[in-house]
Amino acid sequence: MEAYEILVVIYLVLFIALLFTGFPIAWLLGGLSLLFVATSVVLYEHFDVDTFLLDSWQDYAIIVDRIWAQVQNWLLVALPMFIFMGLMLDRSGVAEKMMANFVVLLGRLRGGLALTVVLIGVLLAASTGIVGASVVLLAVLSLPLMMQSHYGKPLATGVVAASGTLGILIPPSIMLVVMADQLSLSTSDLFMGALIPGLLLGLCYAVFVLIYAAIFPDEAPAPKDAPPLTARIVLGAVWAVMPAFGLILAVLGTIFFGIATPTEAAGVGAFGATLLAIANRRFNLKMLREVCIQTSATTGFILAIFVGASAFSVVMRSLGGDEFIADLLGGLPFGPSGVVLFILFIVFLAGFFLDWLEISLIILPLVAPVVKELGFDLVWFTVLMAVCLQTSFLTPPVGFSLFYLKGVVPPQISMTHIYRGIMPFVLLQVSVLVLCFFWPDLVTWLPKAIYGP
């Protein structure tokens, strides 16, 4: 093993080890890169050891240019507006109206309340990409109803946690915006590529709920006093969906048909969510202030990790990390498809310890050139990564959806119930990932049908 390869391994091992300290990831990334540059400068100046390309502090100043380029990127302007749209929509009262009407419509079925959670989760996902807010909102609205109806705790918590994560995959997704920025891909292509896998995943959730309720009727019982189904109930459910559907059409429709860029569509979505809050009489200055503060905090968190990841990547590339990763993956005896499967397996494991943002900013830029060199479509691979990364919200020990959910569930629901509940949904996510791997048209057909090959 050559000297630069040893340094790359040490760099990566230190990063993994420091993750377990619980230190904020943005500071960890930036601090580790700073430590390596300082060590390199000392070795070069005092011991005449040519360690790697960054042998002076002036060379490290390239990070400033990287950060400035990101700040000037108009695509990233969409991030705070999509975040604002999601937070405002969650407070607008739209989800409460949908839940009330769908409970009346579907609650009469065995497993109907859980099915309602899945459907509303899909609708929320297509109009907001804020996982934490969606999980908390679905839990607050549905868990008391499911507990009153004597649903099994694992099923109730599992369907809420899984349905709340759909927003990170179904567009408009802030994860796809970040991925598009990192790989210089079209956001519209990624949005369209992820649409069918995201909807397919929601369909799998719904089918699982119905099958589970049929096999274990005591875990998802049907109510005994449900009112008869009438046209008024059906029309009420349809009318409750229209505001969310209109917002989805305003955002995704303008993107898909080339009317607006993702950044412009994000502005339309933010304005539309605000109008919905006003129409439902939920809007006031206090709520607006809270949404703006939370939007700023979330955006600041993302940008801080952007800065740390940029510093980390600069040092990684100066160490020869790109060549090391390419040689390592190229030397695997699996063939091109096996290499992609190996990368996805590593990403799946990394999701147990890292958030999607760190993986998108650190791992994705390192492996994407290798995948492209092997002849695979980058849009297809990036969507596969997105599907794989969705599991990171559900897998312990750092599955964020699990902790969001635990914070709002009734006291009688334990983490054991939540862990048991999410297991079948993680398997469903992996199943959809496998389908997208073996049938690439699930990802590539829609972008090609709209924009051509």
C-alpha cells in the first residue's frame, strides 16, 4: 500500500471513529480536514516530508472558492423555500382535514386507519419534503385514533414512521435537490426519475397494510359502528384532497412541463402553502415567525454541513481519495453490476450511523464517477441511492424518524414497539430498491418520455 493510500485510510477511519463521539457532524468534518492540513504543513515545512498536495495554508484556501460557488448556486435557493413550504403546509390545517375525511371514508375497513396514514403520507410527501414534520404530524393525528381502535402498537408506529419518510424520496425532495447539485445533474430529471419508485413504495406500504390486516385481524380491527357509505362522504374526501393536489400540481406540474425551474417552483410552493394557511384561518404573525425561524435553522444546519463536507472533500481529493476509491471499487471481482450493488450495500450500512445529508455530500461524489465510468446512467444510480438512503430514517441507532416518533407517542408505546413496527417497512424499501436495480425503466422511463433520451 502506497503512502497516499495509508493517509486516505487513516483519514476515513478517524472520521468513522469520531462519529461515535456525538460531536456535531459539520464541525467534525471541518475540524478533521483542518487537522490533516495542519499536520501536512508541519511535516512538509519541518521534516521535508511531501505528504500530499495541500502543503501550505494558501493551498487550503481553495475551500473559500468552493463555499462561494455553493452560495452563488441558484439551485440551492430552492432549499429554504421548499423547507418553508413544507413547514407552512404542516401548519395550514390541510392534513387535519384530509385525515378527518379519510378516516370516515376508509376507517370502516379492516386496517383502514393505517391505510389512511399511508395515503396522507403520500400526499404530504408530494407537497413537502420535511420528514420530521410529516412524521410528527401523522403521529399526532393518527396514533390516538389507532390506539382507540385497538390497533397493534408495532403496526401503528411502523406505518406512521415509514409513511412520514416518503417525503425524502417523492418530489419535491430536498435530498434530490442536494444530489443534483453535487453531481451537476438536472433536478427535473431526478424528480421525474424518483416519482415512480416513490409512488411504488407507497403502494407497497398500502398493500402490506391490507394483507397484514387480513392475516392478523386483531391487530387492525374494523369498527363495529361505522356509518353507511354515502356520496357525501366520498365527495368530502375528494374535496379535502383538492388543496394538496392543487399545490402538488403548482409545484411539480410547472417543473415537469418546463414552465418553471425548480427554484421558481419552490417559490410558487411556498406562496401556495401560505395561501392555504390563510384560507384555513391558521395564518398569523406568530405562526409565520415560528416557520421562518425553523426554516432558517434547518437551512443553516444544511449549509453548515455543506461547508464541513466541502472542506472534508478538498482534503480527501488532495490525498488521492478519488483514485483510491476508484482503484478499490475497480479491483472488486464482482463485475459492473456487482460493484453498484456493493456501493448500495455500503450506503445501506452507512445509513445506520450517518444522515442522508452526510452520505450525499461525502460518499456520493466519490462513487458517482466510478459508476459513470462503468457505463451506468447517473440519474438511475442517484435515484437508487435516494431509495437506499430513505432507509436511514428508519434504521437504528440514528434513524431520525424513530426519535421524532418517540417524542410524540403515548407513554404506553416503547422503542421496542417502534423497532418491531419498522422492520417490515425497511424490507419493503429494500424490495423496491431491488426492483429498481433489475428494472431500470422504473427510474429512467419517465424522464426519457418527457425530455427524450
